[in-house]
Amino acid sequence: QGEKISPGQDPPSHAATLNREAPQPQPEIVTSLSEEENEVTEAVNPVKNNPPSVLSVALNPPDRIYRGVDITAIPEGVDADGDQVSFQYQWVINGEASPTENSAVLKGDRYKRGDKVSVKVTPFDGEGPGEVYNPLPITIPNAPPKFTSSPPMEFKSLTYTYYVRAEDADGDPIRFS
């Protein structure tokens, strides 16, 4: 299940960590005995490709994910063969994979308060894919309202008047006090 954040509570880091040991490549040695020549021969078969793996995926920004904020997946991967690792992304919102959301960034207008969001990350090493990393989803918390107006920089009389404008990404009503 995802994490819920209460008003006034500091949100936790949304880094998902999976500890895995990378497999080490081992060459295959084949020994054969020739009966006719009483000779032992050995052949080393080339090392087979070991698939890459994802060690962790951090979501950025870790402390302020809510509607209107783009989420960036930052994976950490490893390949036992030393190959360079690239990644493929699939964002999942409320259990449904989004066919159009397949980059490292999920735009902030694609989800809303209460949605459960996760990202599946598949590592590639140029020779093939590794195991899909599929973390638990996070629950999107309430977005705070924000001011859309700026106060005047000068006084025009003895009375200072400022008409405040603000908006709430979740569409909640805004009250000023």
C-alpha cells in the first residue's frame, strides 16, 4: 500500500530500495578426453550475458510530490558484465499502466490527490532486458494552495490594499484568514 501524509506531517522520502547482489559472470570450461590420442583438451566457452538489475528507484522531488508537481524516477542499476545500463519506464496510476507515460518523468497534471502512483523500471544492457523493478505505489497527498498574485511594491496612499489571488491544484476551496 502507498503512504498517506497528514497535514502538518513531514512527508517521507519516496526512495524505493531493493537490495540485490549482482550475479558474477562465470566462464564455462568444457573438458574432453580423446580416447584415440589419450589427450585431454579443455575449451572455454565465452561468458554468457548476465542480465542487468535495478537496485533502487528514487522519486524526485522526495519531499513534495502532489498534483501539479512533475515526478522524476531516478533508477540505480548494475550489470555484472560491466555493460552500460539504460532503463525503460512504465508509470502505473491506480493499478492501470498508462500507455503514454513511458519516460522518466510523470507530469504533475497526470495524477491527482488520492491516486496511487508507481513506476515499473526495466533495465537494459544492450544485449537484453533484466528483471522488471516494480515498487509499491505511493498515495498522492493533498496539494497546498499557492499564491498567484504578488503584493504591490509601493504605497499609493496611507491605506495599503492588496487583493490576494491563490489557487489550489486539487480544486479545493480557498479561505483567507
